[in-house]
Amino acid sequence: MFNFVIMKEKDKELIEYAKTLGINLTIDPSLDKYSGKTIFPEKLAEAKKVLLNMKPLPK
Amino acid sequence: MKYEKYDDVKVSSDRLEYGFISYGPKGAIQKIIHFDFIEEVGVYNLAFGNLKPDGSIDDLSVNDNQDRNKILATVVYSVSLFCKEYPHAWIYFSGSTAHRTRLYRMAIAVNLDELSADFEILGLVKDMEGFVHIPFRKGIDYFGFLIRRKNV
């Protein structure tokens, strides 16, 4: 229950921040099905190939 | 950004997926922006494409709703939202074709002053041993780009 309340507060914060950017933001759990999935496999494979052969980034 | 954007954006619970609809001569096309965390290097890969009716994603098609700049502006704003949740994240992106990478390079170059106010922007170039990141400068043909929110 406590985590639910914290999440709702964070949702509100992001929605308010989006308003400052002129964005009408909606939290849409139907998009969750794409999270953690490899939906652009070629792009991801290419990105890994590049980034693994790159000098370290600044901290 | 100088350009209009799509104002209505949806976001997943973990803030790694963003969706909006492109409108134009080809009708309403659902767009999705997807962040993948690459654990080996601690960087998020940004990709976006069309969400097809069957739920699959297409990042190669040219939908030609004549709203390219509006789409790119919406992606930039979505990156700002992502960075609100992941403030220290490095984000990598490149085009699905060399032509698209050049398009992104030109878009960054045209809006460099404004983007640089909020983001560190690096370009990737090839060297003998692999890839090197350098601060973004106009006129260089980069392989890909890395950005991170400033002033966190």
C-alpha cells in the first residue's frame, strides 16, 4: 500500500513536470508489455557492438 | 526546440516506453520510443519506430506523414521525461540507416545551442581500435550519439 502511494506521487510529479514541457502525459500500463523486451533486436545488437568497443564514458 | 511537437504522450510504469500518435496524410500512426538498458556498459539504447496493428514494431518504414521534425521534437521531449526518472543515464542512439544517422546529426547541429543547455552531447567516431566519443561538433560525420542530462 505504501509503495502504491509513493508510485502515485511519482506519477503525479512526472505528469506535472511534463506539463512544464507542454506535454500532456498519461501513465499507460499497456505500454509495460514492451519493457524489458527486445523489440528492436538489430538496433540493440548494433548498439552493443559499438558501445562494447568504445572508450569508457566520463563519470 | 524550434519545432512543434505532439503534445499527447503516454508512458509505461517504468518510464522506459513512450508512445504518441503521428497524424498526417498517411493517417494516424502509432509511434513508440523504447529504452533498453545495456548492462555491460551501463548505457541506455534509445530506439523508436512504428507500432503496427499486430503489436510488432517497425523501425525501418518511412511513414511520410510529413511531420519528421515534429516527431523528432517529440522524441527529444520524451528523452527529457526519461531523464527526469533516470537523471544520471547516458543514452545512445543512431539511425537505423546511415541516412537517418545523418538526419539526426543535422537535427542536433541545427538545435545545438538549445540542446547543449540541458544535455551533454557526444558523437561517436571510428578509430583504429573501435569507437571514440568526442564532444559533438558541427560538420563531423558521426556513427552514433550519446547524451546525458546536465545539471542534475
